Amino acid sequence: MLQDEETPTYEFIEAGRVASSATYLSFAEGKRDGKVRVKYPNGDLYLGTYKQIGASIRREGHGVYTWNLEDADDGEGGAPIMARYEGQYARGLRHGIGMMKYSNGDVYRGRFVLNKREGQGTLT
């Protein structure tokens, strides 16, 4: 089956190496939980733990999500500006302690609840 431009690619990590890869469509065929690298068609990347629920997966536990803001650049005509979250996920959302580096260079360290900053944290 050919992968279309809208389908993410999943690489399942075991013992620090890519053990297998699949598209979303073939992913539903086998039950998997563990560590994954997901490459999205827009250039975004997720590396971390996940849990399969039905035919889909959810980011769960520790992970790193990097947004590729392809339409933006560094002002010098170089690489795109990136945003990055590293921390805890629950039910596919940023939830728990984490660090968010925004595309403007600001960094927030603290607690996230349902994808939003909450409570005391530091913004630098």
C-alpha cells in the first residue's frame, strides 16, 4: 500500500533501534505499546512513548514533540524556526511536568494540564 502525503510514518523503537515501521492504516493490524518515532507529513516529529487505543495511538508518558514551522525562517534565509516540547503526556496531550521552547526563543518550564501551562513555572 502506498503512503499518501497526509499519512504519518511510525517507526517502532526496541532496544534503541528501529524494529519496524508502519503507516497509520497498517498500524491498526497489531497491538503495540512502547516507544515510537512519528514523522508527520508537515515535518513535525514526535519521539517518545505511546499507548495504542483501538486503531490509533496516543502520546503517553515521556516524549519530545518538535514542530517544524516551515513557513517561518530564521530571518537569514536559513533553516525553519522550530518549537519544541519535552515532558510528560497523558491521553495524547501535554500533561505533567515539561519544557516548552517557543519559536521566538522563549522557554517555559513547569506544569502543563490538558495542553495548557498551569501553576507556577518559569518563563525565560
